[in-house]
Amino acid sequence: MNFDDNGMVCPFCGHTFDLVNNTAGGIYIFFKNGQIYYEPFNINPGSFNYNQVIHSENSILVLMARCPNPKCNKTTIKINPIGTQFKDEKEQVDVYPNGQFKNYPDYVPAYIRKDYKEACLIVNLSPKSSSTLSRRVLEEIISDFYEIKNGKRLVDKIRILEDKNIDPDIIKEFHCLRKIGNIGAHLDMGTNEIPKEVNSTEADALIEAIEDIIDKTYINRHKRQNTLNRLSEIADKYSKKS
């Protein structure tokens, strides 16, 4: 969530909610004329000189939001560098929890959830390492969900999937994740070639791709199973009456 958005997704339960007085609060901190100033964070700034804070050299926004979901009620704390000094570092800093990640249900294998979460937690600290973990998650999904055990190389496993009528968009995601993840996974990319750096924005895109793949595999399969179970119960109910 950026500092000027009007809503957010809870990183603990996935609930989407508006930032209003009973769910969020915060404070702007900025320097002016050699002194530090504090201004309350308002969803609708009103009389508060919002532009003055945004364009101040050292201004930051500290935001605390509490999830209104009664089964969650957990608090998220973020810091947004919004001053002109931070023009090259606009990324949000997640204070608590330390990194945005989805809490996937138990039917997603524990080791996949663990590696995915770690990739999320270090995406800003070490984008290259995060990308390598995303690549490993991809390999784990191919091995577990698609049961592709053959082939030493990830590219070989993906090629096996290409012959199994898998959604071509997923195959494309697989190849992109493989190529970028290779930067951190392999240092022998060429005798005189220095591996290029992956920035946090690119590493974050890989995480989003992993989330999309998990949704299209484990989550969708679980939904289909639940739907089929419900349909079977309804069919059994009416077959007994006929």
C-alpha cells in the first residue's frame, strides 16, 4: 500500500479494508527551517498542507493500521519515505510484519510456504537472493504439484510440462522465473560474464508471479475439490428421491 492509497490488504489474513479513523492512523514527520515538525495523517487532508509535506526534503509518513476482521485484528506498521531526498528510494518499509506475504493454507506444502515467505522477507534486503528463492519455489511446485521428478535442470522439467497441455501463460511465467532466478542461483554464467543485479522491483514481480502460480495450482485445485464435493452431495440427495 502506498502512502496515498485509500485502502490496504491485511498481510496476515488477506482482508481488504478502507483506511478510516477506526482502522488507521499515522503521522508525517518532516524538517522545515532547521526544525522538525509532526503532522497527523488524515485520509482527507483538508486544511493540512499536504503538498508541503510531500515536497519537503526529509518528509516521511509513519502509518499504523489495524485489520477490522474480527478473526484477525492484527496491526500493521509501515514507513513511507516521501520527501524529495528519497526520490530514488520510494519503496515502502515494512516495519511490522517485516515484509508483505500471504499466509497460505496448510494444503500448500509447508516447505513451499517457508521458501515463499523468506523470499518476501528479504526482497528489499537482497533482491538477488529473493529471486533465487522464487526460482526454488517454482521448482518445488513443479516437482510436487505437477509430479515432474525427471530432469536435472529446471528448463528440462518445464519442457516436459509443455507437452502436458498446461496453460501456456503459466509455462511463460515458469520460463521467466527460471531465467531471472538463474542470476542468483548460478555464478558460472560465462567465463568473463558478471551476473547482473536484480533490483527489488523486479524481485517483487517474481514474487507476484509465484503467488499467481500458487493460486492457479493449489488454491484452484482446492476450490474445485470443494465445489465437486458440494455437487456430489446435492446429486446424492436428489438421486435418493428419484
